[in-house]
Amino acid sequence: MRWVCPVGGEGRTVTTMHSPRGLPALVLLLVIAACDVMSTETPGNLVPPTADQDPLLPQLRVSVAGRERALHLQSFGDPQSPTALVLPGGPGGDHRLMLPLQALAERYHVVIWSPRGTGLSERVTRDEHTLASFVEEIAAVRTAFAPDQTVTLIGHSHGAGLFLRYAVAHPDAVEQLVLIEPGPLTREGRRHYRGGAVGWGDGQDFFWQNEFLSSQDHAAADYKAVSLLPLSFRSFTCSGEPEYEYPMWRFGAFHYHVVAHGRHAARGAFDWTEGVEGIEADLLVVAGTCGAASAGFQEEYNLPALPGARLVAVPGAGHISLFTTHAEETLAVLRAHLAAYR
Amino acid sequence: MIRSKKGSHAIRLAPFLLLLLCSHPAQAQSSDAVSLAPAPHGIFVQVGLEPHLVMSLGYTRGISPEGSRPSVGVGAGVKFSPYLLGQGAGRVNLIAAGQWMPHSRWGATATSELYLARGRNRAGTVHGFGLEVRAAPGYYGERWGAAADLGWQGTLLSHFQHSGAARETFDERYPGGAVGGEGPVDGWYGSTAHRFRIGLVGTRSLADGLALQVAAGSRFVVQRQGVLLGFAHGQVPVYLETSLRIAR
């Protein structure tokens, strides 16, 4: 097809142009190709399947918030030993980072899991993300493994906060409580906390991905964390550089959104330490000396709100490296404190 | 239609001026609110926030016969984020645009863009082929214009090549010797991105052949699983764009 395209005014020149004949064919090719391709929603294409999608995963089904859900859960050691429950950080993180704590299986029956909506645990609805439901979830796991015993709780970051609330709600169920670099537990702490922040430069690629991958389902949203999380951990390192040594399976993006920023986020006057004076269990706070949640932050903002708590620092460790490069030092601190080692 | 001060010469070129401003690249580009350029050929430069910083460059040329309605033009352009140039991220667009003015000073411009977008990060490398359409019904005056900014973008076909870091997320899932599914899967994926746009665009003539456009509004994704994510997951609901069009 030829078009006449006038260019000038007086004494104009006529220029012929050919329309792009290949364009319709290219569009048709794209449409045809789009009909026989993979989907981001198919379990395992972008991110590992969750426990409800993959029966081979070690798991526990619990009834929480009126629904039965599958938790990705692993246990180590003798079931006859005292039980230690372990929760990871987040919100949204899975428990792969916590696996070095399986070494405590020498004295404990160690139970480690990813909360509902995180890691490889089943994804749940928005209304199932209440703080009360996660306390209920902890109770369900305890019932499954130690219904008639007190338990030792070891929580990291956000997981530490969840265990704190469980201990407030069930003080008779807890023998010892270990909080490993808990996030800000008070309103004042939240004002000064800078952990996990993503800088302007680091966020550029995260948003550029919307050109070819929009967060339209759980898998696509969770997949984006593979590239973003190490950058968000700059604030937790000694050097300020990204933390690429971060073992993970799958991040719970929707869980993070709802719990950290959405309807069920802790905000305003909410205080994780409310009622903590009713806790009778021995309380230990473990922290590294680097990063936003280090021993300095704990001493200034969290310890004053935790009466009777002791603080032990792991020199040179950050929020993530407490379980990677400094895992042995962290385990040494725990062994020195936990009752089963005395 | 255009009210040119250059006499009959400019009036005859009016449809092609509209074609020029109809032809704009990439999703971040504002629609062509006002046909102000005095010539059918031109380039455009755009800077925007989505919320990441993006820039676009492009060229368009009218192809419709003189005086035809609607008028049509074609062009090409590139879009990129300055922070990500080193990663080889960017987007190339083939542009087709048109304008329809059923009434004096009221009408609509529309563009469609076939694009190839590329991204590369710790998770892997992705190439996406897609289509973006955009329409701007509104007022098109001599010195200024204002229109709605409506659009849809869909990446219909993407190729994923996952990195070692992404593959490591599938390791150590089955303690005790169990063997499960492997992943992630390299290859072609369909319908990996969809976004809608709704906003406003305004244009102001700065000089002959030079126009400034500003667009702002909201962009959102329709989730398949009823998951509505916000800022924390790359779905900032607002955009802001500034374009400079130079016609010759």
C-alpha cells in the first residue's frame, strides 16, 4: 500500500511511503504464541509450590481462623525431648534461614515452620492475617507437638513479636522465650526503626519489572522478592551492602503487604509488649552488633519495655548473618542460655 | 482542528501535525493532547515517574493522505530507566497513532504500540512482547489542550531465563531423600503483565513546533487471585509524565 505524503508548501514534493505489511502478521503471531505457553500461576514455574500444592513437602495441617490450612513445617530431634518452637522473621519470610537452629536437636525436639501465607505454607485470605490468628496458629502447633508441656520459643525478628504475643496470651505454656533481634516492639521504636527499607536506586528495577511481570497473582508477586530482598537487607549489614547470602524458598508478598502495611498492620499506639509483665518465662534477647535491629537498637528501644529481659550480643553479626556466617556464635549463645543445656 | 497563524501552508499540514503528536512511545507517554507542531516530522523526549524514573525518545511521521480523517501516523521509540541502563533493561516500541476530530476542537487521539521490553536482575533475564493502547478524548485548542488519559498495557508473551539464585530457591525443600518437582522453568509464558491507566493530560504550546505535555493519573492491575497489592509490591497507583515535542 502506498501513501502520498505531502511535505512542503509551494512546489511540494510528493513522497511515497509503504505501510508496514509485517505488522499485522507480527501481532497475529504474538496472539497465537500466547495461546500455547506457560502460565506464571502454574505451581513451580516461577517459585516453589506451597504445601497445599505439593504433598511431598513436610507439613502440618492446622485449623486456624475457621479454616484448615497447610503449614510448611519441619521437626528435628527426639519427640520425647523438650520442645522448642522456632519462627522466622518477616512478615513474609520463610523458615529456611532458621534451619541452622536444628542443631539444637541435640537437646530439644525442634519444630520450625513458616506461618500461614509465608514461605511454602498455604496462602490465605486477607481476613486470616490477624495477629490473633497467628497466636492461634502457634497454639495449634504447640498442641500438635507438646499439648501437655511447656515449650521454649525462639523467634527471629517479626517471629519474635508473634511469640511475645503468644507468651502474653498463654504465660503458663512457655518455659523460656528467646527473641532474636525482634523488630520494634513499641511505638517509639517504630519511629526510629529503619530496618528493611528499600532505597530509591534499589527500587528502580523492582518497578521496571511491571513492564513484563505485573503482580497479578501470588507467584508473580512472590517471585519479585528474589531480586528485591537482598537489597532490602542493606540496612541489616555491617557494610551497608546487599545481603546476597540469604537462603530462601519463597517470600509471602501478600502476607507482607497485609501485615506490614494493610488492614492488620501494627500502627499507631499498638504495643507488642502490652501485658508482658504477666510473662513468667525466662526472657533473653539476642542481637548482632550491626544493622538496624542490632544490640544498640534493642537496648535503647526494646529492652526497657521487657522487664527482666537479658541482652546478649553476637559481635560482627547482622540480622541475617546471625544465621549464616555467624550461626555458630548464635548457637553458642543459645546453648549457654537454654535450660536443656544446663 | 488546528488554528495556524502561518496561513494556508500550515493549514494544509494540519492533519500531519496531529499525526506527529499522536505518535508517542511507551506506556509512560502522555497522549497527544494538542496538535501544535508546524511540520509532519518530529521527535519527542519524555521524562516520567512510574514511580521509577523513566525516559523515552522517539520519532514519528504521518502517512495518511492529506486531509484524510482520521489521520494516521507511524513511528518508533525507546524507553528506559537511567538507573538500569547498565543492566541492559529497556523497551523498544513500534508506534501507530491516529486522531479523529469530529467537531472543531473536540476529538480524540489514540496510539497503539507494539513493544519488546527487557529486564535483567538477580532473578534472571526476561524479554516481553506486548501491546499498549492509549486514548485521549478531549479538547484540542490552538494554544492548549486537555483530555482524559485512558489506556491498557498487556505483555502477551514473555521469555524467562532464570538465574542460579532463582534456581536455588527450589533447593533443600525435601529433607529425608524425597524427590519432588524441579524448577523454576525457563521458557515462554503468556499474559505476564496487564495494567490499566486512567488519568488526565494537558498540553501547552511553547512556541511554533514546540509543545509541553504533562500527564498524571493512576495505574492498576487486575489480580487473578483477588490479591490487591499496593506500593510494597510494585503497584504504585500513580504516574506522572512530562513530554516535550519538537516538530520540524
